[in-house]
Amino acid sequence: MPGSDRSRRFPWLAWAGAAWIALLVITALLAPVLPLRDPSAKGIRTGEVGRFESPGWNAWFGGARQGEDQLARVVAGIRPALVLGLVVTLLGALLGGVLGVAAGYLRGRLDRLAVGFIDAALAFPVLVLVIAARAAFGASLVVIIAIFTAASIAPYARLVRGATLTLAERDFVVAARAMGATRRRILWRELAPNLALPLFSFACLGFAVVILTEGGLSFLGLSVHELTWGQLIAEGAGEIRHHPHVALIPATVMFLTVMAFNLVGDGLGQLGGRRRPVTVQRQRTGPPSPDAPGPLPAPLSIRNLSTVLHTATGDVMAVDDVSLEVAAAEVVGLVGESGSGKTMILRSIVGAFPVADVSRNGSVEVDGVDVLRGRAEDVQRTLGTAVGMISQNPLTALNPVRRIEHQLTEPMTVHGGLTRAAARRRALELLDQVGLTDGARRLRSYPHELSGGMRQRVTIAVALANHPSLLLADEPTTALDVTIQEQIVTLLARLQDERTMAMVFVTHDLALLGEIADTICVVYGGQIVERAPAAELFRHPRHRYTVALLASRPDPAAPSHTPLAVIPGHPPVPRPDDRGCRFAPRCPAATAQCREERPPEVVDGTHHVRCWHPRGDDEPA
Amino acid sequence: MSRPESPPLIEVEDLVVSYPAGRARRVQAVSGVSLAIASGETLGLVGESGCGKSTLARAILRLVRAEHGRVLLAGDDPLDERRLRRRVQMIFQDPVSSLNPARRVADIVAEGLEIWGTDAGGSGGRSEIVERVLHAVGLDPETFGARRPHELSGGQAQRVCLARALAIRPEMLVLDEPVSALDVSVQAQILNLLERLKAEFGLTMLFVSHDLSVVRAISDRVLVMYLGRVCEVAPVDELFRRARHPYTRALMASVPGKPFGVPPASRLIEGEPPSPIDPPSGCRFRTRCPRADQRCADVAPDAIAVGEGHLVACHHPVDPEESHDDRAR
Ligand SMILES: Nc1ncnc2c1ncn2[C@@H]1O[C@H](COP(=O)(O)OP(=O)(O)OP(=O)(O)O)[C@@H](O)[C@H]1O
Ligand code: SF4
Ligand code: SF4
Ligand SMILES: [Mg+2]
């Protein structure tokens, strides 16, 4: 989708972190010209700062044991902290990065050597190394840098190797190879730009670790002789009871710095698309629609349903004024292109959304229970027992680490109130009904041990477990091969018929609906633009989009190489403030009225259409 | 094994490709496939997932290594795989992910020119060539040149992929499910574009797809694969009118709406494809074939000619007269 990446913004907290780092750098650079005291001058001798003087106007950060000015000392500590961090990070990232790319891209023996090195290095106790090195070479900055660098190569190498391995399998790298690109070119033009961001993000986190580790070493008296924050903290620690400011102020500065690098690193990581899971769901529901439900509750009754997703790229009108009634034993098909809103109609029924902030208006009733406004327990029970759901991808719909038996019996014991033994008996029956032989063995299997078609049969069994009166099937066969699709559609039609279930079947394949649906709804831009009995829809399509959709599929009767009728442009992202008909930019019959005013719903018996100028029967389809 | 009229641009001889499958075992994704594609011809390649279509396509470009067999380009075996890739270009199923997210459309399209030099693109400087191919695929260079891949719709991204491939004037395109990831309304746009580009650039195409209707619309000849082997090859009209292999018929019968006038597949075929790690003996289709007998289990069928350019690998091919109920349904 165009512009969908705007959500990857640099978060403001990361900006705050960057600002703090900038402040440190500027202060360190300007330190010689700033009106600061000599950090090594003893205040008790010069008389400028008192012993353990409290922070105040005279000395902003207070004084230390011998009256040293703490502000001057903290500022003096910036330089070693940043130099150490920067040098170690640069060297580590460079060496580790080169090793990681080489291992991940060239593979083979080099990769095996690198992996061996990385594993060994990660297991190596750094502290032991530090103590040994200090004993042997003394504690100069160079020694500390060398040790830290040696220790950081392995984590960088591991990160970069992993990223390179996944990138190298991505289509665009394969495409570059297929173009005849050389290895060097692929490394520089294809891999490096995409590795830069994660590496940079990781380096910021690494920077923080270096500063923190140095502090720890100082505390143990193992660090350099220079004045570092770690030493200030170590020095003040002894006075923490009576003069806490001596240790706390440098500790706070160090904490803020570590935090700042972490925030910037996280921010960069998000920029690179590391998504955070949605945790909080805020759902707003508008007032009930005025018309009251009919006398006999239908398995599904949707009235004037609108669903708006509040996303980072603006509000999306995923469902726009949809009304739909599904009677017992009826199969309603929803057909539309990707992004048309067909899945969102289903999700609005069960209230599961991909984004955190959603508004729903109108009413949705399942077996007479208002699932938008009903009591939470009622809604949960209704959705848990009266509705069965089958999703597009049978692999992700099942939990990969649990046996089929658990996944199949759980809905029966939790919502259906069956005992374990009864649930197991029913599970075997269900597997038999969905055409899986050898049920006892299947119950013991894990999902990955089954083929795609078998997995989809299992998800159908799960959906049927509690005798639902309504089955919601979202592209149940799209991930399957045509021959398997035929088997699954035949199975669904049989089960639906035997159990007089209502079913909503979502797909992008109109022809498939011709095989299974009683009624077909064509969805475009969040709206049901046309609804009619299946045969009627194929014979007399009225909405201009339906007509175009039917015409754009290759005609099996026409000779090959016949040019296809095309719909120009591509489907829109529906917005709440759209005016007129959303198909207007692509419609051959559009008029000024279509662009300005929402088309009315024209009803002709069982045939509903939202169009200003529906196709007449005399026009060619 | 198929015999096109004009001299073949690409010939594949007895190709075998396998992947490691853990514990020192290998799975044969392509088991001895031969085919030829004439210059200027579109060969459609159909089959179900995992039958080895993509592997075959990639092996032609040497993106995967063949264990046995060879690929000839215009009669000779190009030892230099980079030279082969200069003349044969590939288009992938997922157009957005086959574009480098960090680069702009104009740079992506110029990629081949950077690799092969501007001369590869015909007359004009680099930016002229980029503009020319973007126009050819129906994108306005002004609007799209500076965009990045995530700012494109699927159809637009697939057009960019085509422009990138065409910039160095290849003789052939290998297209692996080029419209499967696209919306129905956009599929027709890309299919028409492919037909136009084929004429304009004089291209030869290998068109891989699982969608029979699409393959029928765009191909001159069609090859049907099952579990790494060729089942049937025929000119497109012959195949759709007189399919002889039981698997081809089962595939046609599974298409929703029964547009090819074959009785429902459930009467023809049962169960699921076996694992390619452990394929059945003899004919690989025999575990699902309604006509299978002992001979099918013992002997792998050879391809036999049953018509002009029509080959079938089956011991008991279906009588063409019984195969289609004349669209009367
Ligand atoms: N990189 C790989 N490593 C191991 N096995 C593979 C690999 N790629 C493909 N395979 C296996 O090779 C066989 C053929 O795969 P291929 O991708 O060629 O099938 P396909 O017909 O293109 O299927 P689809 O329509 O799903 O893309 C399958 O069994 C598949 O699991
Ligand atoms: S309302 Fe107008 S623009 Fe919309 S489909 Fe009908 S004729 Fe076309
Ligand atoms: S060879 Fe036998 S099993 Fe194979 S397709 Fe022909 S009849 Fe069926
Ligand atoms: Mg494939």
C-alpha cells in the first residue's frame, strides 16, 4: 500500500535520547573554554569548594571528599566515556560486521569457522580476561579498549550473520543474482544498505553496554587511571549514607546516558520495522441503531455496521454501512479484492482487529445476542459456542507446539462444558466427519506433521466442535492447491447442509462462490456494493464493478491470446471522508454525480445494488 | 521432449535438481525434465505447489544447481552463468519483496545497465533508457522514478520488475507466478501488458502458474508437471480440448465454475499429493489416479506422442472423446 510506511516514525523518546547525547558531546567539546574549575583542584586547599559541599549555586553538583568540584569532574568524565564507547563500538561493529557478512553471504567453510568462533567468544568470561590483561599490561585506556573490542566482535558478528542469511534469501537479492550481478555488487548495493539500520541500532545498545561495563569495572577498581564516571561513583559509594550526592549525581548522569543510547537504539530498530505487538485494545462503540431486531433471531444479522481503524496513517473505513442478514442453512459469499474489507466484516463480528484502536457503529447480532453492546459474558459465550471460524492459513491457525487433540478438545471442555473423555470421543467423530482417517493417530500429531489440506480439515473440525449455528470461513482454500480446494469446498458444502448451519464464505474468487454460495455479496471499498442470489448475480450483474470483475477473468471459451478486459488503476484505501462512489476513479460509466454523491442502495426484489447508473439488462455484460 | 517448429531458444535436457532434506537424504524437486521453447514462443508451466515448477524455472537461470542434465541457450551450453543471465531475465511472484527496499525505482530499473553497461539497453543514455522502459510498462517516469518500493501497489511493483528486466533487452523472460500475488482486477492489466511487451521486445517466455485459466489465456503451448515429472505437453488449444493425462484432467476439473467442461475432480482424483521425499514407484500419480493398475506401479511411463506436438506420459491415456462433455453442463 502506498505510504504504509509512515507508521515507522522515529519516536519522540528516541529524539529525547538523541538530544541528551548531543548535549554531552557539545559539553565535552567545549569543556576547555567553559568556565569550569579544574577537576583535580582540591577545594579544601583553594578554598573555593568545601569538603562534601552540598549542590548549590557555588558548586552545582556539589563537592567531593577534598572539595573537588563534582561538576567539573563529571564533565571531565564525559570524554573517556564517549571515546571508549565510540572506539569500541566502531571497531567491534566493523570487525564483527565484516566477519558476519562474510560468513552469512559466502557460507561454506568460512561460515562454519565463524560460527565456531562466535559461540566460543560468547561463552568466554570477559571479567577473567580483564583481570588477566590488567595484571599483564596495566590499566591503560588502550588495553581496556582492546579487551572491550575483542569481547564485542562476537555479538556484532552474530547479529550481522543472521541478518545477512535472511536478506540473502529475500527475493530482491535473488532477483539481483538473476540479473547477473556480481558478488561484490550484491554485497554493496543490495545487502549493505539494508544491514546498516539494524547494525546502527545494535551499536547504540552496544554503546550503552560499554559505558555500563566500564562503570562496573571501575567499581571493582579494575579500570583505567583516568577520571571516569565509574570511578566517581565508586569513590562516592563509601559516603552514600551521609553525603549521597557525591555518588548519586554521577550515577544519574551515567544512567541517563545509558538510557539515551538505549532509546536511540530502540528508535532506530523501530524505524527498521521491528514491530511491537499490540497489547492494549481500545474499542469504541457508537449508540445502537434505531431499528429493533426482528422476531425470530437469525444466526447473523448485521445492520448499518461501520468499522473505522484508527491507524498511524490515518483513519481507514474498513467497513462502511454494511447490512447483512444470514438465515439458518444459508451460505452467503463475500467476494472482493485485497483490502476491500471482506475480512474486516468477519472480524467486526467476532471483534478481533489487527490494530489497537477501532470504532464500531451499527449493530451485529449473533443468534439474537448483540455482540457490540451485550454483557461481556453473553458475548463471549455466544462467540465461543455459536460461531465457528476457519481462517486462510491453516498452518498459522493452529498452535505449532500443541498436539491436535488439545486444540480440538479445548473449545469443547472450555465453552461446551464436556468432560475430557467425552470431548475426546467427539473429537474422533469430528475428524471422521471432516474426512480424516486414522483419527486416533491424528489426535496425537502436531500440526507440522500434517499436509496443508489435512491441517485445513483439522481447523474445520475445531470450528465445528461446539455445533455452531454460524460458520465464518475466511479464504479457507486460498492457501491450498486446486485439487485440494475442490475437496475442501465439497466437504464444507456437505457439512453445512447436514447441520443446517449458516455460513459466511469469504474469497477473492467469484467463480468459487458460484459453486457454494446461495447469495453473493460483492465488496468494494468497505461497502457491499451488490448483493444477489448467486445465479442472478452471474446472469445479471448490475454494479459496474461486478461487471468489470466478471469481464477481467480470462474467458475459457475465447481463443488464447485474446486481450482481457481491464479495470484501470487499483483498489483504493477507503477513508471516512470519501465522497461519492469509491469505484468512480476506475468506472467507465462514472458521472459527476458519482464523484460527488454517495450512490443510493437500489433494491429490486432480492437484488441490491449501490450505484447511480447500474448496468441495464440490454447492455453487454 | 516437445518439438516446437522454429529452432528452440532454450532447451532443457534431462534436468535433475535435488535439495538436502536432513539426515543425509535428498528430495528430488525436478526428476529428469526435458523441454524446449522456440524463439518467440510462450510456454505455460502448470502444476500444484511443490511439484517443482519454481525449481525448474530457477534451474534454467542456474539460481539452483542442477545435479544432472543441461540447459542450452540457442543451441550451446553457456558455461558462463552471468552471460546466460544477461540474455534470460526472471520475474518473481512477490513483486514488492523482489525490489530492494532501500533504492528508488529509477535506480532499480537502471540496475541491469549498471551491471552490464549502458550499451546493453540499446541506444541512448542511461536515464533515456530508464524512461523508455518505464513508459513501455505503463509507468510515468516523472511520477514513479523517485518512489521507493513500499510506495507502490502490487501491480505497479510488478511493472517495475518488468522494466528492470527489459532494460537490458533480454531475449527471454522466465516468469514464476507473476500474477498470483496480484488482485484479480490488476491481473488482467499485467497479462495484457505481458502480451504487448512480448510483441514489442520480441520475447520468448516461460510462464509458470498454478492458474489454468491464466495459463490458457497467455500460452502457446502448455506443459503439465506432477511431483517433479512432466505429465503432458501440448499446444494450448489441443491441451484444453483434448487433455489425455488423468492428472491434467483432474486439474481442469478442479477449477471452480468448471469452465473446461470436465466432470468434478472428486470423481477423478482423491487424497493428497505424496511427499516428494518418498515418491511412489512407477508413475508418480498412481496413488491418486483412478486408472492406476499394476503396470503403473512397476514401470514409470515414457512420454508418447498422441498428436501434433502432443506428448503424454501415461500407460492408459484418457480417450479424448470422453474427456470433455462438450461444455454441455
Ligand atoms: N530451498 C529448499 N530447500 C529444501 N526443499 C525445497 C527448497 N525449495 C523447494 N523445496 C522443495 O522442492 C519441491 C519443489 O518446490 P518448488 O518451489 O519448485 O515447487 P512449486 O511447484 O514452485 O510450488 P509453489 O507453487 O508452492 O511455489 C517441494 O517439495 C519443496 O518443498
Ligand atoms: S455509482 Fe457511478 S461510479 Fe459508482 S459504480 Fe455506479 S456508475 Fe460507476
Ligand atoms: S500411468 Fe497409470 S497411474 Fe500414471 S497417470 Fe497413467 S494411468 Fe494413472
Ligand atoms: Mg512456486
